[in-house]
Amino acid sequence: MLIRKSHNLLLSQHNEQSFVSMLDAKRIISEFRKATNVNSTSQVVDLDSKYFEKFDFLALRLEDVYRQSRTVRSNRWSFHRIGLITNGTGEFQTGIYKIPARKNTMVIVPARMITSSKRWSSDVKGLLLLFTTSSLVKKNFSSQAVHSKRVLSPYIKPHVYLTDDQAARISNILEEILKEQALRLNYSEELIALKAFELIIECERLFVENGNVSTDVSVNEIMASFTRLLEKNFHEHHSVSFYASRLNIHPNYLNSLIKKYTDETAKDAINNRLIIEIKYLLHATSLSIKEIATRTGFEDPNYLASFFRRKEQMSPAAYRSTFA
């Protein structure tokens, strides 16, 4: 009788913990939706300022994240995010990279990297893990082991299209993390940390195999420096030569280097960042085209209009009207 009562008590506690865990995830998703609402007035949503409840690891299902919205505006967070699309289609913009997402797409968004997404199909499914490197270190993984993983760096091409077998391996790890997260038993956090580190190692292997990661330290430094320079200067400087001169390399070398590891040239990266900014100013402000041109480094609003039309196949005014 005593054993049965103890078993029932443990079961009750287990169910309560699972319920609380699910409520935590639902609350975080709800707050995420509010913070990244497309009508938000902030340019890039800083999610660190939106969440007072801190956590070390969080696994989510993408269908829960995108159930009520097919668009997520530009945001940044102090969590690394590793996601796997298992069904459906959409489009990510992560840093300088545009990513057409489909089944078996794995995407890594490094901490504090600006990201957004849109055009998610109604049948989208997938898995997502959020974590910080400090969370892994707290669980006794060495700082050197954690920070040596290049997939968490902001300068590499952040996605890979996996085979079915590769996707199944990644999916299994994420499903196990979700299971432990719901159970919240003794040592669940330790097991989640182990699985998170296993996931990072698997990602590192896949990214190296796919050619996303350079083994040349000097190349990695150039890529990282270019990314930082671009974010700081794209409002005023649109030429590859400006960034190449700051990096003390030839523009052609910078173009070829970026192309090798991102599938786009340095000029493409500059243009992508400009388009993100112009779109934001068009739909989130009432600034005139002339004012937007001034803010984004175009001498003549006609130049901006021509640039935008060439990239988006519509005029800035037509794009703005879609938000009316």
C-alpha cells in the first residue's frame, strides 16, 4: 500500500513537472510572437530585453512557433539556435545569408546574430534547440571544447541540406532533448546538456563535410571581420573596395572568398543587408523614399528605387502598399 502511494505521488509529481514544462514552452513561444510581431516599431527586436525568465536549454517544435504567424521580423538573442525543418517550406534571413528552407534543412543561428523568417507554409514542421555556451560550461564541459566549435561562429554559411539519414540522426537527438525536457527527472538537465553537445559535434561534422567551414584560421578571421564591418558600415558604404581596403586585401579576393563559403559574393552580401534595412524602413516607418535613401547611403532616391526594383521585382511604393 505504501509503495503504491509512493508510486502515485511520484507519478503526480512527474505529471505536474511535465505540465509546468509545457506551460513554460507555451509562455516563451507566446512572448516570442508578441516581441517579433511584424507591426513592432523597433528595428531589430532584442529578445534579451523581452524575457525576464532565464533558462539554459529549451527545445521547441517549429509548428508551435509558426502556428499563428508565417512571418518573424528581425530579431537577435543571446541564445544559439539550431533548427531542423522536417516538413514544409519557408525562407530565413540570417546575417548576410538568405536561406530557402525545405525538408531536411538544418539552420544554425549564432548568438546575437540578426535573423528573420517568412513565407512559412501551413504544413511546416521541425525542431529547434536554444542554448548558451555558458550553459554547457556550467555543466562541466570545458570552455575550450565548447568555444572551439566553428558552427557557432557568426561568419560561416549557417545552413546545410541534409540527406534523409543525416536528418534522422539530428531529429533523434532533438526528440530525446524534448523528451527529457518534458520529464524533468533527476539529472535531466545533465542529459540535455550531453545531448546538446552531441548535437553540436554532429553539426560540426556535417558543416565540415559540406564545405561550410574553412580549416584556415586566417580565412575565418577575414570572414568574421567582414561580417562585423558590414553591420557597422552598410548604411554608408556599399562598395566591396571599401571593405577590402579595411581588411587589407584585394576586392577580387574578398569576393571570391565570400563566394567560396557562402555561395554569394561580397557584393551580394552588402546588397542583401541593404534590402533588409530598406524593407524594414518601408513597412515599419512613415519615412519618405528620399529619407530612406539618405539613411541607407543612396545619393538619389531614384537610385534606391532602381536598386530595390532590381532586387525585389517591385517598386518601394508597391512593397509598402502590401502593409497598408
